[in-house]
Amino acid sequence: MHTADNHLGLEFRNQPLHRDRLKQERMDALARIVEEANARGCHFLVVAGDLFDHVHVPVKLVRDACDLLKRCTGEVLILPGNHDYYEGPESRLWRLVADATIGTHIHLLTEYAPVTFPVEEREVVFYPCHCPSKHGESSLTGWVALEGKSPEALHIGIAHGNVEGLGWDDEGNYFHMGLQDLRSAGVACWLLGHIHTPSPVPGYTGPDMFLMPGSHTPEHVKRTTEGYAWYIEAEGPGAIRCERFRSGRFRFRRHEKSLQGPADIETLRRELQHAEVAQTLLDLRLQGRLTEEEMSDLMQLEQSLRDQYLDVALQADILKRIDAGKISAAFPDGSYPNRLLTALSMDPSDGHALQLAYDLITIKES
Ligand SMILES: [Mn+2]
């Protein structure tokens, strides 16, 4: 089982309503991974970096995480990523982890050296490439290619950082790994971390077994993917089978829509129906122009969304739709307000001017 980017200790300061629940979910989702690994009899659970959100996480959180990982019946391998980087034996965080896991089957991967385990009369050799800092210009995987490798053993690389073609690290600040470097390392697959969306696509069987599980449960409102881990069966090069295990229970959804009439409100209502509303935090951004009647329909829809969804954050920039009928009803044809508003309504690009003029005139009238 392969997970990464768990970011335990993430504070969710922008989600005050659900902060405690979201923090707990990060731990609960990891517990689901451990349970799944045990149920499937996994030999290994590999955490490929950023188990913790930062190196100053509370002691209790570290102990809780270690207690949870101790429940795993297979070997647990933890790689420091760029958020929970390992600076050396004095690193506070990793000393805490080491102290909490003495004498257990939890292994901290803090050396650039192969780690070998016997599995059913065969050897599995891991090549861990931890991050020594938050940022780094070059890949830390170069040494793997230079290691002698027995053809009988199964060789697996573990690293954390940006991967060519997967991330957004154009400046090369996150231990950027080139595809050619990963290919030439001589391992059957790479268990990676850092990119928070999973790859490759499920069912991929090609030669580049560079696996990113993504965050195990979404960590940001902008993250619309669900949280996953990889369940992997590995025989050797070209014989790797992987399956996505959905570990996350919550999801975020950002939805933007322009509303110009009742049909758009109906479409919005349909678009926002799905099976998991009760676990979803909805971030809704609306703009457009509606009549007062349509506006009250929209408010009813908003209330029903609030009843269904875990939470709804709404940003709305809706103008009153002021058409010829509305203008004539309010001001006689030929009157100055009628002519001004009619002229402004001819320019559909400037709804704010029409709205402002209408509001000013009607305030003065009343
Ligand atoms: Mn990272």
C-alpha cells in the first residue's frame, strides 16, 4: 500500500466551521489505509513523504500518528518529504517519530541507501530518497542508478518531489525529477509523493510505473479530486498491478455559474445534485442578472443546498435584471428616468451602470 502527502497537522484556517472535522479526517483517512492494507495482507505500507504538514507539529499528533501506523501488520516505511524534511539526527520531528516507534516494524527512511526485506523467499529492495529541506533544486535520486542490483530481487524506488510533466514546478524548486532519470534508475517502479493529484490514470500498464497516490483526503478547497492510496501488487519489472483505494471521505467542490434566467437556476440545481452532498463542502461562485422573483427562487435553492451539503460557501454577484417591461412599469414612457434607463439597458456589457442608475432613481423616488 502506497500513500503520501497526508499532511497531518494541516490547520484548515480558512474552514473555521469544519476545521476540527477536517483535521480529524486526515487521521481517519490514514486509519482507513492501514485497515485496507491489513485486510489485503500487504507486506508494506509506504508513506512517500509529507506524512506531516510541517516539522513543528504537536507531539501528541506525532504519537497518535505513530500509534495508528503501529496497527499496520506489514512493514511501515516512512520517507521524509519536503514539508516534513529530515535535516539530520537532531531533527526534532524525526526524533519524536523515532522515539515513538522504537522496537516496532516502522522504519524511517533517512539514509540514501538501499533497505532490504525478505518476502516469501525473495528480496525486496527499497531505494529511499528523502528530502533534507523544504526546497531543493536538484533531484536526489541519482545514486539509485549507481547501486548494483541483483536480478532476482524486486527493486523499488521511493522519492518525493516534482516529476517532469506532472507538477507545476516550473522554477525547479522541489527536487525536480526528470522522466529519464527515473527510467534509468533500474527499479521496477517508483513510489512517489508531492503532487497532490493521483497518477497515472487507473488501469495504466505502461513502462513508466511512476506512482503518485495524491493526497489521501483532499487538503484544499481547490482540490476537487477525492483522496486515494495505491494498492500495488509487484512481481518485477513489467509486472506491476495497481488499484486505487479511495481513502478520503470528504470532498470539496468549487462550482462557478453565470445566471441569466430561470433556466440557468434549474440547470444549477441539477448540476449540484450528486450522491455525496452530505460529505461535500461546496464553494459556490455565482454571477449574473435575475429578476426579483428569480432571485427569491435562487435563495430557496441556496437554502436547500445548505440543508443537503456539509457546508456551502457562497459568493454571489447578482444584479437585478431590469428590462423594458420593468422600466415602463416604473416610469412613464418618454420620462427622463425611462429614457435614461432604456439607453443604459441597450448596453448589455454594463449591467452595473443600469443597476446603479435604477437604484439611485428609485431611492430618490421613495
Ligand atoms: Mn511535498
